[in-house]
Amino acid sequence: MKKKILTALILSAMMTASLASCGDVKDNDSKADTSSTAASTDTDVTGEEDTTAEEDKDAEPTAEEDSSKADDDSSKSDDSSVPEDTEPEMTLHEFYLSNIAAYTFDGGYTFTELNDMGLANVYEEGKAYAIVPLEGGAAAGSVYYGVFNSTDGGENWLPCENYREANGNNTHIALDDGAVLLISSGSARQESYPVVSYLYFDGIGIKAVELTDVLADLKLTDGTLLKDVESYSYTAAYNKGYDIHLTITDNYSGEDLYDGQFDFTEAIQTALSAQ
């Protein structure tokens, strides 16, 4: 009897211990699940925050930011593209001309006016000459000019030998080497093309060197040579050096037969070397 009671007590104690042990395991699992869930939640939140930060960092600028940046760039570009106000450089010959004193010759011509007409020029610093039209100077198919020279910057002018040239449609061009280019047509010589001469001051008066037949074989737009045109007129405008812009016009049709640059360098060098 005593053995049965003892046995029953032992079994009761073991069952109680078993139940307590099962209860502990369940609580631990619950806590572990809760901790795992919290950790997972923390990880997810942290991951979302990092992703958002990266997205914000890589995000493209807004339209307003683009517009503001474009305006800044445009402003910089506009500032750099504005040219500075600079005057064109003066050539040495122009500088020499600008330093000739104002002077008025007989007939009311000033040195500057004569230079614009191609009838005055500077050949060295402070040295200049003037070819002045004379009143009543045209006679027997010729026109006469008085020639004056200055060696003191235009303060004083000394008379030199008079100059005579054939009367006609004469164009004088003051060159930047100190000489004058004369283009003449319709004179008493009845030339069939413009006659060109190189004029320079030789210390005594004006020396004229003709550029023989330089324009006789000028080929026009239609292939015709200038010397074969029956009736024409011309205009000449100075460029620089010995480069002249020529326009040849047919007097019958009014059509421009030639309109372009003509370089007299070779003709001038040839004519001067033959002197």
C-alpha cells in the first residue's frame, strides 16, 4: 500500500515538471518571434531610409533649377560675347597724314581735301606734297596744276615745277606708299582703254610713269577684252597697297562688263625698274 502511494507521488511530480518545462519553451518561442519581428521591422525601416536618401541624392534637378542654371549660363555667355569698343588700328601712313598741319592753298583747297581727291600725299614722316588745280589751267587738251612741297609737317609749303596731264575722265588715287595712281580715259589721245600712270614726287616736281597697256587686255565678264569695247565708262575705288576695285560699264546697255579687284603691283614694279 505504501509503495503504491509513493509511486503515485513520483508520477505526479514528474507530470508537474513536464508541464512547467513545456510552458517555458512556449514563452521563449513567443519572445524569440517578437524579437525577430522587431529586428525585421527595424531592418526594413532602416533599408527604406537608406533607399530614400540615395534616391534624393541621385534625383535630377527640377525644371526651376534647370531654368535658373540656364539663365546663369546664358548670362555668362552673353557677357563674354559682347565685343569691346575698340577703334581700328591706324596705319603708319595714316599716322603721317594725321600729323600734317592744316593748310589752305590758293583756290581754297586744304591739304586734307586734296588728299581725298588723290592730289596730295605724304611720302615720309613730316614730308608731303600737294598737286593744286590752277584757275584757268586747262588748255589745248591738257590740264595744269601747281605743285607744292613741305618738309616741316605742313607748316610751310614751297612751290615746285608745275604739273601737266592730258585732260579727260581722270581719276586720282592717293596710295599708301606716298604716290598717286592716275587712271585716265576719254582724253585727246582717244585711247580705247583706260591709261594708267604712277605719279610720285621726285624732289623737284611730279614724275609720271605710264603703266604701258596694263588694262588693254583686261578680260571682261563675257570674255571680251577691254580694248575691244566701243563705248564704256569706269569707276575706281581704292582698297590698299596697289589693289583697286574697278567697275567697267557698257555705255549702250548700262551693263557692268567687269566688277572686281585689280592688282597693279606687277605693272608698277615693271615700269619703275625700266626707268
